[in-house]
Amino acid sequence: MSTERIPKKSPIARWLWIIVKWSLFALVLAFVGRQGWHVWQQVRGKPLYFQPGWFVAAVGVSIFAWIPSVWYWRRLMVSLGDHVSWRHTARAYYCGHLGKYVPGKAMVFIVRMALVRGQGARPAIAGFTVGYESLAYMASGAVAAAMLAPWILHGPRSPHWAKFLDHPALQFGVPVVVLLGALLGLAVLSKVFTRLVRFTMPKSATPGTLPRLSRRDCLIGVIPLLVAWWMHGLSLGLTIQALSPQWVSLADWPLWTAATSVAMVAGFAAVFAPGGLGVREALFIDILTPHLGEQQAVLAAVLMRCVCFVAEVLASGLLFAVVKPSPASGDSTGGQNSTDLPGEPAGMPGARTGQLQA
């Protein structure tokens, strides 16, 4: 294990960050709360339309939407020599979701690392792959949002200059250009993500050496993660259907996916907001209002938060109760230092592709 000393923040800097973090969180909640109160004043005393069956369907799709991420995380661990079963990977991944409601989101890393440790994963590899998968997932969400920008910018009340987005060539061409650009920049992004892991995961869990993934390992996750974002978009569509007496149109699926991508990526980036609370809702409202109206957009944003939370609690609770940890047999390295690879001298970086990088 790396013994490098981690510099401590000064008390002034620590308190300053706490003040800034909670001030931003309070401002966002105040903004969203004001919009919610305005809508509540409009609908108070009026019957609200709600179909529980569509809500349940939205919860189910939300649960399954994370399966590509579970697969990719396990794929990363396997590519670096750690073999964790599907059930233990899923258990750790879904339980880790609840950690995002702790400010700073570091608890996501801690929970997932703790639940796969002793189940075939070394702490260093578990920590690195948790961070890498999270960044790759959010990057794919940003790519999805950029690909679907024409659906975000165009709407009933869109500015005059956005009317050209109706052209089919642009609605097809923008996604293709963005996806090709993302694929071409994948090698650079992979190196950037590797460095960023040190700043996103808890300092105590940062490995002394950084694993290096092959281009194939990076490329193989692109399509599954994009599919996951489309599934999250479908969950939003089902949530909107639960509030609407009319049938929603599947032609709006790109809009749902774009709105979900923008809101969830921004919520992830807003480290001051536990679970992106307030940030996600504000963006959902802003994007959906031109298409649904303010009242429906606010209700959809609030209900979507409920959908995600119920899905996370149900999936994590069920997996935690049903999937039991295997009997601990020490680290999967067979007694080696947890940051070293099997078959390599302790403290020495691996010489093979996809192993360790100084």
C-alpha cells in the first residue's frame, strides 16, 4: 500500500469550503422550492391526476437502467485481473447509490469498495474502477446530452434561431458527429479519467500506483453506457405518463433522454448537493417546462426524484438481504500487497498492457 503522505487542508480552507458548499445547496433548494410553491398555489384544491401503474413501471425501468453500469464496472475489474461475481458486483453497485446522499459523494466509493473487498477484488483495483466507471458513465451522459441537443433546444417556445433544428439532417447529423468525436477522443479521455480518479475518490483509498486500461476496455463501455442513458430517459417518460391523462408519444424519447442526461450529470458534478438534490430538479423543470407546461414539469421533476429513490432503496435493500458475502479468505491477491498484481514483485509496476502504470 502506498505510504505517501497526504497533505491536510488548513482549518480555514476546510471551513470556507463547508460554508460555500452549504450556501450553494441552500440557494439551489430555495430556487426549486420557490418554483414548487408557485405551482402548489396554482393546483391547491384541484384534483391531481396520478396513475400508480406507470409509476411502478418507471421504478422498474430505473432499476434495470443501471445494469449496463454494473456490467461495465465488473468488466473493468476483470480486465485488471480481479474476478468478482455478478451478484456481488450488483450488490455493491446498487448499495453504493445510497452513499450519494451524503454530501461530497465520497460514501459511494467507500460503500462499493467495502462490499467487493474480499469477494475477489483488491482495494486498489476496486477503488480505481469505481472512480473510472463513475466518470465514464457521466461522460457518456454528457455525450448523450450533446447528441440530443436539437431536442433540448427546440420546443414550442424555443428562440427564433432554433427553428432550423427541425431539419432532419441536423437531428440525425448532430448525434453522429458528437459520437464520432467522442470515440476519437476516447484515448485522451481515458488518460484524463485515470488522473481524475485521484481527486474523486477518497484520499485514503487512492492507490499508490494507477492501473492502466487498454483502449479496448475503454471502447467497449461506450454503447452499453449510452443504452443505459436511453433507459433512464424511458423511466422519465413513464413518470410523465403517470401524471398525464393523455398518452405520451415515443417521439419524445430523445427529449426525455436528453433531459435526464443533463440533469443527472449536473447533479453528479454538484458535489455540494447530496444526490444532486435541487440541481437535478431545477434542470428537469427548465428543460421540460416548454414541452409540458410549468405545473406538469414541476410535478414530473418531483416524481422522478421519488422514482429514483424508491428504485435505489428497493434494489439495494433486496440485494443486500439476498446476496450474502462469500466467506472471507483474505485479499484476492493471495497475501500480496493489495496494490500489486498477482505474479508481480511487491511494489513493482506490471509490465503488461492493462496492468499498472507508475
